[in-house]
Amino acid sequence: MRLLLLADTHVPRRARELPEQVWDAVSVADVVVHAGDWVSADLLDRLDEAAARLVGVYGNNDGPELRRRLPEVERVELNGLRLAVVHETGPAKGREQRCDRRFGDVDVLVFGHSHIPWDTTTPAGLRLLNPGSPTDRRRQPACTYLTATIRDARLDDVRWHTLPRKDGR
């Protein structure tokens, strides 16, 4: 099962549109996971239509319509892998311990908010993934997203993808 992990798209505030490379990844993913800060319900509708399956949550920049349509936390089982999605996990300091307490019932937690790519495993074995942002790199060297594969209830082939900067670098 092929996954595409996104967060903090901020369309149309930070970018008018998702990059074509991301739409290409949507077209081949079995499941698209979005960890919030869509900003526009239009993007939710378009991703929902384009994705084979969409799993998403709202973020702090998402208004009433998105909050009506999406949960704050989503938990799903995908080919035996227990996955949770949330936008915010709080400060980096103490994140692993907080997430172990709050999400101890899952194998992988996908989160967003910081726009900082993150891949760690907690002391209890919970995998924490933040795909960064495909549209707003903030202080990061590039905009990013993640792809992964689920095989035999395990997350494999986790790959970072960087997008070209608008200035061509």
C-alpha cells in the first residue's frame, strides 16, 4: 500500500496551488494522509476527488467549514498498521513522551504544524512523522512531503521529497 503524507499546504494563502509533483504523487498513492492546515475547503474537495482514499484532520489555520468536516484526530488501520493523524503535538522538547502517552495505541503518528520535517521513534516504539510543507518551507531549505509503503503491517520505504524553490535553487 502506497502512502502520500502531507501537512501545512496552506492553499491558497501560502501558495495558489499544490505543486504538480504533489498532484502526481496523489495519482499513484493508495492513501493520501493530510495532517491539517489546508486553509481552503476547495483543496479538501479536490484532494478527496483525486485520491483513492483520503485521511485528514483539521489544523489551527482551518476555519469552521473544515472543522465541521474533519476531525482533530483520526485513527485508521491500513493493512494492519495502526496510524493516527493530528495537526499539533506541542513543542519539540518532550514530544516523544507526550506522544507515547496520547497515542500509545498506534504504530505511527503523522503530524504537522511546525513545517519542519521530522522522523523519530519514541522510547515506546511509536514512529513520529512530520512531512513538512509542500508549499511553505519557512526556515527550512526546501518544501517537502513524504511517501511510504505499508508491507506486512510495517511502514517501509519512507522517503522525503523536496520541491524546487521558487527562486530556482
